[in-house]
Amino acid sequence: MASKKKDVREKFVSKIRPFKRIEPVPRMSSVYTTFNEVLLDLRYSGLMEKNYYWFFMDTHRINEWRGKQRFVECFMCGDENTVVFVPDDKIFEWYANAEPNRKGHIFLKIVPENDRLIMKIGHGHSDVDAQDYLNRFDLISPLIPQPLPRLLDPNAMPQSVFEETRRSITTDYRLKGDSLHDRVIDMVAQIGDWSGFKSIKSYTVEPGSPYIIDVVWLEGEEMALAVEVHDGGNETEAKDRLRQALRFGCRKVIVVSVPGAVARLRSVSHFESDLKNWLEIWSVARVYKMFTNGYQFFEEFRPFRKRQRSEDIAEYL
């Protein structure tokens, strides 16, 4: 258990480090500082035999922080991808009438129920749906973008897990569009621009063609990549648009798909010999991970690449 706990904690911290400096607090087990923002108290539980996660909090520790230092309790439910973040004000509110045990501990039980996690607080307090606290990295720092869900095989990804991805995409301030479809198109276009291509949305393969591709990357006048975003509707139409792109010289074709459409896309393309050997199906979650990682990298990389004159030596430290 100790080895598993350490491994999950290290993976959790590694997800934060690209966005925020974070280091362990000396002589304070499982507590990390983010330097001038909040302390993180990392709590881990595997799934118990009776199907719940069981956590304790040290009241001696949190009462020392009361009114002096903001903190967030991070309840890691089995792995680093399922973390319930509870800020200090909620801890003090929920446990105002709680009597700690003789070691000074108070307890929280988190129970999976259908596609939800429910926090069983006890002490006369009502149960709390953990959805509003699940993977809320923004409670640590506004510098950290919306979280990513666990990236599973697209064909096996539960709808409840994909809904977390959908929510992250539709609330991501870096993306334009009123729908999931439009926002995924926008993220593919941005990735293309970062990569040195010219991205064009709603691209007509040739004048008069009835086929309009969601987004293409152009290298000069050549189509380097054609992408259809499929979050519903007719899989055959998506397939036909990409086949048309191939016929006009496109070097690579991709469908970015929601989980429920993967099997049907594979089926309708299986006997298209001129398409299936060049077609790739990517999950929305996988592309969003690429976008999020790329955004962070290219924000830092732009001034490194940009040629500009300054009155004195420029420093980026």
C-alpha cells in the first residue's frame, strides 16, 4: 500500500509541475507547497472491500493553518486521475461539529454510486456530490488549465468519463465555438498553426465540390492533413469527405471521434480499400491532451523563436 500511495502521489504532483512550482514541505508528510498560493494535503485511498474510499485528516495540522494559510485537501481515489479537491473553507464548514478521534483525526468516506462519487461526511451533514470537486486543478491555481480525464481506449471509454472531457473542452477559454464540434475543430486548427501549417476550417476540396472538410492543414497549396470531427450524425458522410480529400492528394486523413461512434466509423470504412489504409481515428480526449500540452509548450517557445531587436540584452529567467 505504501508503495502504491507513493507512486500515485508522485504521478499526481508530476501533473502539476509543468504549470506550477510545487515542492514537499519539510517534516510534514504528504503536504506540498505551491509557494504563496495554497498548501496541498495529499490523501490517498484504494478502493476498500465494501466499495468505498476512506480518508482521514489531521485536525492538529489543519487547525494550525486556520486563518493563516489556505489549503486544499486532495483526496486521491485509487489513482492520480480521480482526485476530489476540497478547499479549506468547505472542510471547516462540513466538520464544524465533528469530534476527532483520540489521534486528532476526522474522516471522509467517498462512495462510487452509478457514474458519480458521493462524499459521505457524517456528523449530521448531508451527503455531497463530488462532481463539482472532481479533478478541479483550478482550485490550486488559475494558471493550471482545465483537467484531463483518464485517457482510455476510445472504444472502451465510459460515457461518464467522456463527459468530463466534454465539460473541460466546452469551458476552456482558449477555444472558440458554441458546440463541442466547433471547439474540437478550433483546437485542431490551432495545433496546425503551431506546427507551421496554414489551418483552414470548412475547406472545400475543389470549386463546386459538395464535400466540405471540417479543417485542413495546408503546406503551400498542398493538403498535408484533413480532419473530420465526428460527435454525431452520419459516419458515412464523414468517411466520404475524407476519401475525397485523399483523391485530391491529401497526405493524411483523420477522424476525431467521440467514444460511441468509433465502432461504426471502423465498420463503414473497413471495406474502403482506398481509404482504410490511410485513415486514423483519434479520440476527442487524446486530441485535447495534445492541445493542452502543446499550448503550454508553444506559449513558452514563441519568444525563443521570435527574432527581435531590443535596447538591451533580453532575459527570460
